[in-house]
Amino acid sequence: MAPSIANGNGVITSSNGDRYSNVNGRLGTEKSPLENLLIRDEDIFQTSLNSDDYLESIAPIVKDALKSNGLSDLIVKLNDIVKSKDEALAELSLSSAQDMNSCIDSIDRIHDDSTELNRSLQQVSSFLNKSVYELVSRKKSLLKSKELTSKINETTVVLNLCVQVLEITNRIHELIKQNKYFSALKLLDELANIHLPKVENFSFAKKIYDSLPLMRRTIKDESFDNLCKWLTVNVEKKLYDIGLGLFVNMADIHERWQQIVKKNGSTFFSHRVNSPVEISMRDPSLNYNILSDPELKINLSTVYYAILAFQTLNEDDTLSKLYNREWLKKYNRVIYPITSSVRTSMVASAKFNDQVAEFQDLASLDEYLKKISGFFVIDKQINLSTKFEIRTSKQSDDLWESYVTKLKPVLLHFLKTHPFNIDELEQFKDLIGNFMQIMENSEYKIIELYDVLIILVKDYLADELIQQFRYDFLTSIQSDHYMPLVVQEKKDYESVTQICWYKEDAPFAPRHVKKLPISFPFSEDYVHFCLGIRSLMEDIIQFVKDFYGYELNELNNIIVEQIFERVLGDEKGVGIVYDLRDFITKNSSNKEILSQSYTNFEYYLFSLYELGKLINRRLKLYNGIGLNNVDINGTLSLRSKDLFTQLRKYAEESIFKMVDDKVNELLDMVEYDDWYPRIANREPHFSIKDFALFLENLFTSIFTNLPSTFRTLGLFRSYDFIAQHFLNILKEAEGYNHIAIDNFDLDVRHLESSIQALSQHDDSDPNEGEGLVSLQSTFTELRQSIDLLKLDNYEDFKKNPSFRTRKFDRVKYEDGVKLINKMLVTEEDNISTLSANEESFNSSAQSLDQQSTLSNSTTAKFAKFSNRFRNNV
């Protein structure tokens, strides 16, 4: 390269003629204005003409020149540039010799400097060689050190891994001791899958790896053992407290439901606790959650950890089986003394019988059922909380159904072997009822156990209520004075009319009563009966209204058939019909008891119709369904109505029998032994008067308070019997005279007059006329027979049928002829005797005036009977 020369203006001229300026310390080429304008064009020529860059660069210039019509200027400019370049090149060639000389000198100097520099470099090279050898030696040492350090680091890492494995292993054991089995299993999986593979070549790692199954089994066993301990501590030992809480909660549910029922009236009477209606209206806060009770402090964490542990081990089924096995062990301990099968019977041996568990008293049974309820309810709640992972709902239900089959005979045996009164039956019913509703509230089936409540009503409550009612009833009938009930006070009258059943048109009904006192037809006996029946109905309703929600048709049938039909029946020692019949039989001679009982039976019988309505109405209100065998009026046809009808008939017959017996006693004292008197009586014989008076007193005392139809019937029967008796006396007489017939007629007329007096006793009877005619007809045949014998001429009777039919239609022709023949024979035989002794008889007429056809012995008998009759009255 040619040397450059610098002038004083800072312009350097190169050997090729180019000038460079050094302005502000910058070295640059001085360009002409035209060249400055065409710097880009000049650059084009710095490249080869064959260059693609040249073509790409020159093409735009040419295009621009063509577009601006400056192609000629471009060519001129290019020629100028070429020319200036040639001149510069020539100038540069001329000045290059000087530059070369100058460069040679410089090269010499440089050669010297290079030699010196070479010597220095040799020294440096020798020093570097020495240093290199030292460096290599040190590098080898360094590499060895790094290798050793690397191995140490690797060993440290491995040792740390080993330590970590051991620490994890120890941590697993600690977690197992802390009962954190799920965490232990997670850490064990981490150990097996992450940490152990890193140290798998070590023997201890192999031992740890071999121990992993044992550790898993240990965790599984420990977690389940801990679960078993949890069951013992938190379930088995707290069963009574759990059951007590359940019973208290059920009492709260009952109290709340009673408030709703009371508030809404009879709308909800037929709906029990746990019915759909009650559940829909129940406050959710009353649903008792055992696991959230702060007093019980039962935490399910242990159960959850066990489930997670077994799920981690993929042994869910194993946990379920183990848990169920353990739960059954708890079950067998809890249900003691009821075992899975308490059987001591031996094959072909009759002396060994099945043994049934027994409880000492109701308190021990109460404690036992509280534990059982706690056991089964918490079973359901644990299963629900664990989403049935360890025990299904079906398993719980099956266990319950198996248990119920064992509990039912135990409860029945308890009922059978323990004496119960009404209050104790109520306590037993409340205990079993609450227990069943607790179970039902946890969705257990209670239908089979419900049979115990049905049997309780059928076989135990029924008998107790019947005997209690019967005792009160017998006390009532034995203490009754058997007189019509008379009340003086208005409140007493209102009480009687509200308690007793009677017809609306009864004369003592409120609409007919204007003032007090008032006398009722019935006695206090009927009032006590109505009150007892109403109380019996209410006792039954109160007993069944809380817990009896199933098999209502059967329950209603039991109430009707086993209680009301029996207590109103004729079963000895049970039914009051039998007691009433026996009472009437024992008092068959007491006219006050018989007559008042008959009146009471009229109302008893009517009350049974009303009682049927009451039973149907009350059962429909409280049980939701009425009775099946009712008519369109809601009346139940009780079978006992027929029994009371028969009892009423028996009382009627007893009254008639008593009257007949007393009439027979009176008639036995009436004897006609003198049919041939000499003097006619001026008035009936005093014995006949006494007889009529006794009859009147008898009938008045018996029939006064009886219905007029019954009174008429009684009088008719008695007087018909009396008339027949006197007719038989007449027919059985061997003979008689006209005086005897006149005396006999006088006595009979006195008896006939007494009939009329008795018939007129009740003037208000609209059938009085008919009754009087009926009573008088009883003496028709006797009257016609007497009138026939009093005829002066008997030929018309014998020969004139129309006369006979008109006057003596009740006397048979043959009987009439016999009577006439006795009179005729007697008259012919005694005509001479009467004429011969007429004077002597007339002289003694005064003494004979007191005689009649009745004998002296008859008079004595009537006197004796009079005293006895007055004593009886």
C-alpha cells in the first residue's frame, strides 16, 4: 500500500490521489459535490460488473434515470467518474515508489523489533512451558480432587437418601403409634415408590423393602384394632346413654306433636308420630343425630381413618367383612340375655324345652331396650355417615329383623310371667311404643314387633279393663237402692242428662223439664253404667291413641269384640249380663229390685244402640277408620243387644214368677169347703178382701214404675190365673146350692172391682180403656159360669143355641151342663132338709152371718200370711 502524506489542513493525500480529511478526529475521504450526490452511484463501481449485487444495485439507478429521462446525464456522469478514477490511479502509481522506500525502512525497523520480540517470546515461551508443566501437574491433582469430591458428594447424597429412608421408616412407625394409619400408608407408598429405589442396592434397603408387606399388614391390623377399640369405647360403653338420648328425643317429638294436635283440634287425632303427616310437619331440629351430640362426644375420625387405610390398600371388602364380624360380636354381647339361639332341647327328648330370656322387672327391660335402640340406631347413623362403605343398610335391616324374631317371644313371655295392673300395662305400652317409634324413625320395620302391642290390648288390657269395669259395676248394683233416681239440683240434673243415654222425647228430657226436683225412671245403677261405659271408651282411646298406627281394622275389632262385647256379654266372671242375671236370680223374691231392674234394662237396651254410635264415632276420630259392620246411620249392631233383650225377658219372667208365687201362696190359703150354706153373705168374706188388698199392694209396689203395657200384661196374667183358679174351684166342687153360688159371686165381684181399681192407677195411659177391657176379659168365663148357675131356668141354655151363644159364648156346652147338673142335684136333695130345719136355722142366723163358703182354717192362714206379707213389704 502506498504511503500517505498529511498536509497542514488535516488532509491526507493517498498515493492514488485520494484525499482524506481528518476533521474532529475523524478520518474521511473528501468528495466533490457531484460525487457526494452520487455516492450511491459510486459505490456501484466498487464491485465487480459480474456481481449480482452490482446488477441489483445498478438496476434501480437505471430505472430511476429512465423514469426521470436522465439516462444521458447518467452516462455522462459515469464517464466522468471513470475518467477521474483513471487519473487518480495514475497519480497513485507515480507516488508508490516513495512509499515503498519508506516501507522498507519501516520493515527493517520492524525486523529488528521482531528479533527482539522473538527473543522475548522465546523467554516467555520457556516460561510458559514451565508453567504449562506445572499447570498440567496441578490440573491432574485438581481432577483427582474433583473426582474425589464428586465421589464424596455422591456418597453424601446416597447417605442422605439412606438417612431419609430410615427417617421415613421411623416416621411410619410413629404414625402407626399415633393411629394415623392413612398418613402412614401414604408415606409408606412414597417410601416404596420414590425413596427405596434410590438406595435399592443397599442391604438395609432390601430388608426394608422386604418388610413393606409386613408394615402394610401391621397398619391394616392396627387400624382395625383401633376401630374395634373405638367401637367398644364410643359405642358399646355408651349404648345406654345413646338410648336415653333417643327416648328423650322421642318424648320431645311426642310433646311437639301433641301441641300441634291440640292447636288444630280433631284434624290430626288419627295421625301418629312417624306418620307422613307428622314427619312433614316435624321441626328438623328434632331429628336426633347421635354423632353430633356434644354430651356423647362420639368422633368418627377413627372410622374414617380405617376406611381410608383399607381403601389405600384396596381392601375395602376386607374391611367390610372384618367390621361386620366385629359388629356381630358387639351385637351378641349387647342383646344378652337374648342370644342368637338359646336352645337346650335335645333330639328325641321332651324334658328339655326352649328357654326364653327373662327380665326381673319393667325397669330392667327399660334399660335393656334403651341399649338395643342405641345399638341399632347408631348402626344406621354410622353407616349413613360413612356412605355405607363398611356396612350396608340391608345388613342393618337384616340384623334387626333377625333380632325382632328373638325379642318378640321375650316380650310376650314378660307379659305372661309378670302381673300387671292398668298403670303397669300403660308403662309397658309406653316403653314398647317409644322403642318401636325410635326404630321406625330410623327406617327399621316394626310390623312384627307391633303384634306385641296388639296382643297387649287383646289379651291383657281387655281383661284388666273388663275386670275394673265389672268390679265398679258390681259395686254399683249391689249398693243401689233400686228406686227411681231423684235429683234436686240443676247441676246434678245436667250431669245425669249428659252422662246417660235416653230417647229425645223422654218426659225427663231438658225440653220437657220446667222445674226441679225431677224423678228419672231409672235408678243410680243406670247412671253408673253409662258413666262406666264412657270411661271405658276413653280409657281405651287414651291407651291406643299414641302408638297404634297399623292394623287398625284388627284393633277396632279387638276393641269391639274382646272388650265391649265381652264385658256386655254373658260369660261367667267376665260379662255383666251374667252378673245381672245372677243378681236377679239371687233377688228373685225382692219385688223392688226386680221391678227397678226391669226398668233399668229398658234403658240399658237403648244405651247399646247409642254405645254403638259412640264406639264407631270415637274410633273413627282417633284411628282414622270406623267400624265395618255399621249401618248408614253409623250405628254398630252389638251382639250384646240380644243378650240384654233376653236378660230383660228374664227379668220380666222373674217378676211374673215372683207374682205368681205370691199369688199361689195367697190362693193356697183360699179354701171353699162348705158349698151348702144356709145364709147368704151380705158382703165379701174378709179373707177375700184381704186377698184383694194383698194383690193390690203387691201389684202397686211392683208395677207402679213399670211401663203401662208391662203393668197391664202382669195384671192380665195374674188375674187370668186367679180367674182360672176360682173357675177350677167351681168346676171341682161336687155340688152347691144357690146360696153358695151367691156368696161365691159376691167374692168374685169384689175381685173384679179390684181389677178396675188397679187399671185406673195410671190415668195418663192412652191405652187405659183397652187395658181395662183386656183385664176384665180374664173373668169372662168365670162370670158367665156364675151367671149361668144363677139362672132360674136352665132350659134356654140347654135347648136354645142362640141364647147360649148370646149370653154364654165363653162357656162350653158340656161344661155348662156339668155345672147345671151339680146345682140341680144339690137342690133336689136338700129341699126337704131346708123346710124341716128352716126355723132352727133362722134362730141361729146371727151366729151364721159371719160364715161363708171359706173354712175357718183359711181365715187363720190369711191372718198368718198377712203378717208375713207386711214384713216383706
